[in-house]
Amino acid sequence: MSALHLEHLFHPDNAREYTSGITEAIRLLVDQLATLEGPTTGISAELAAKPVAEVDLDDPLLDSGAALAEVSRLWLEDAVWFHDPSYAAHLNCPVVIPSLVGELLIAAVNTSMDTFDQSVGGTFMERRLIDWTAARAGYPEATRDGIFTSGGSQSNLQALLLARGEAERRGVPLDRLRFLTSEDSHFSIAKSARLLGMGDAAAIAIPTDADRRMDVVALRAALDDCVVDGLVPAAVVATAGTTDFGVIDPLHAIADACQDFNVWFHVDAAYGGGLLASPRYRHLLDGIERSSSITIDYHKTWFQPVSSSALLVRDLATMQHASWYADYLNPRESTSPNQVDKSLQTTRRFDALKLWLTLRTMGADQIGGYLESVIDLAREVYDILDAQPDIEVVAPSQLSTVVFRYRDPHLDEEALGDLNRRIRAEMWSGGRGVVAATKVDGRQFLKLTLLNPKASVQDVLELIEQVRALGLSLGPVIPEVAR
């Protein structure tokens, strides 16, 4: 057996080694930042996979510098950089520096948030942040609660678990329960129905109106149909910031319907939750205070590193449906404030520290101001593109997305969709810019997701110029007289 090299442990005896390792990693990162010329190198999946597969993990390098150099070659040199203004694809935000300081502390101390005797003050800091966020959402002080999670999908899953638990508590059989949500809602709603043992048919998609928001008339009709068919609506899920269109469902009207039918009202505000910190646009979430539960992704519009999400609930008693007690961890008779009592996860990072340091360093208004700036950017870009004959736009966003595509009147729908797919692929492989793709009513479109407060209108229009140039070069050759 080889000798144990204990200098690798994080320990007071090894403070010098720790400082050296962290400093070396920071230097590598900063040096890499200095070489960047775009959001990505555009590497293909095949080229990225090959050198990773060639690494022999049973043959260590035994040198931290060599290991970091290998990591740089395998990942960092080809990483996607969300801080670059030419990145405008998915809901990935550039992150604020106070949160990165938090990440350093979180990783080193390695606090686990499941029980008080592993987290101590962290327990109360997390609870304070949950209470603070729930207060901004308008939940009553006496009953509100919640828990940090790994992301919006987990937050949505737990919310629907609680909704299912409330329905089952009333004696409703599982096979009669239904979740109702917009056809533009996040896929995790339908997936949650499957994970909760209810099957795919339990998720009912409600049509959207001309503004891509949930059609409340159709929702009420679907609720009526459930009753007529002997089914029981367990939850209605509104979306505050759809992934593609960045629109917010009519929260007050949906709350009225849920109240009339005695249904759990969940708001998936994974995207739009940052509006809770916005001085100018908080009103877009009016009605959220009437919900039963809310999903918030701090790692989207609060500019935090992944992972950092939360589930908020109006009534802390409903959290019992996620509770489980183990004698070796959190016995039922324990008087300690154990967070695992209301979490789907057991071992869980102290992700709340990142948000804590952000708020204490910057303040909520600064975070809200960042979000406001990208909302304003998206609105200005939409108006500009709407006036351009070779660009087609869809449904103005209430948040920070712009759904669009290059348009060529000489192409039919199939050819136009193929052209826009090729435009996106060429942009990626060229490393000049990253945009997303989606489909609208079966038609292929592109999408800008604008989450960078440093991005300007000119930065975004330069992306559009890339799209236009590629559309002209990749499209059919049309005789000048035909044009």
C-alpha cells in the first residue's frame, strides 16, 4: 500500500498548500479569461470527447500543476463563457463576484445543510433568506416557509409532491389526480407527474392566448371537464417567465380559478423570480402572493452560480408531505432545527451563502437593476427586429428573451427551418456567437436569451448581423432579377 499523503487534506496544518493550490487555480482562470475572443471555441462533441476518453484515471499525475493543465486542456480552453455579450442562448447568467467568494467558502468548509449539528449558523442564514424571499413574494409572516433546492426542476417536483399530498390527505385516489399547466410551461411539470407515479396523462396542457400566456377561459373549461369526468385537479401551475417567450401567465385570474375549484396554485417563477428584487418591474408578479407555492431560481435572474434555487410555500404545514425521519439523522423527537425535515435532498450544499454575500455586498436593488437592464435591452432589440423585413419575431417578452428567425421569401417552411438550424450550427462552430433554437407551433425559430447586464444593443445587433450574413451565404442563390 502506498504512503498516505495527508498534505492534500484541507486542514490548518496544510494552509500553505491550500493557498498555493487556490492561487494556482485562480491564476489559470484569469490567464484563460485574458485569451478569450468569444463565448466558445465551437468545438464539436466528437473532438471534446476524444481526449477525455484517453485519460487513464488509474494513473495519477501526482502534481497539481499538471492536473490543472490537463483540466485546462480538456475543459477550460473550450468552456462556454456566459459573461461574454455574444452568448445569448440558454438561461445561463453571468455571475456576481460576491457569490464566487461564497463558492470558495462553501467548498472548503463543506457544510451539509441536512441537520443543525452539521450546519449551525448556516441553518438560520438559509431560513432567513427563505423568509426574506417569501416576504417579498407577499406570503403571510406567520405561516410562510420553504427550502433551498438544486434547481427549478427539483423545486417544481417538490411543490407538486406537496400538492399531491394535500389531495391524497382528502382521500383522493392517485389515479384521479391531475396537474394543469400552460402548453408553454417548463417540461419539468409533465415530468414531475411521471416521477410522482401519476403517469403522463396526469399532466394536462392548457392552450395559450395570442400573447402566449395561459388561456384562463380554457383553464376553467379544463377544470370543469375534470369535475365532469370524475377527476380531481391537484394543482394548477402558472409560469412567471416561460422559457421561450419570457411571458408571465395572468396570475390573478388563475388564482381566482384555483380558489373557485379549491386547487393548489403553484407559480413556476424560476425565470421571473428575480422580479422580486426589481424596483421597476416587481408589479409584473402581482398575484403571486395568492399562490400556494413558488419556484425561484437564484441562478437565473439573481446572477448566482449554479446551483441555487428555492421552493417557497404559503403554509409551512404542507411541508410535512416531504418529511421523513431517521433515528440516525433526524429522529422525530428531535428538537434541533433540521432542514432535512422539509427537503427532498439529504446532503445539501450551503448554497444560500452565495445569495447572502451578494445581498450583503450589493443589495437587492442592484440585483434587480441588473435584471431591469436586460429586460429593457430585450424590449429595444425586439422593436428594432420587428421593423426589419428579413427578420421575423414572435410575441414580445415581458422578461428578456427574443424569439426570431431569418426570413427568406423564396423558401418554403421546411427549407426556412433547415436554413435557421444551419445558421445556428455555423454560429456555434465559428465561435462567434451562441443563440438558442426552439419551435413555435411546429415552425423552427432561433432565440436570444439576454441575461448579461454588460451587453449593449449594439452587441446584440452584431449577433443579428451574423445571422443575416449566414442566412445570405447559406441560403439559395437567387438571381438578382428575381430579388
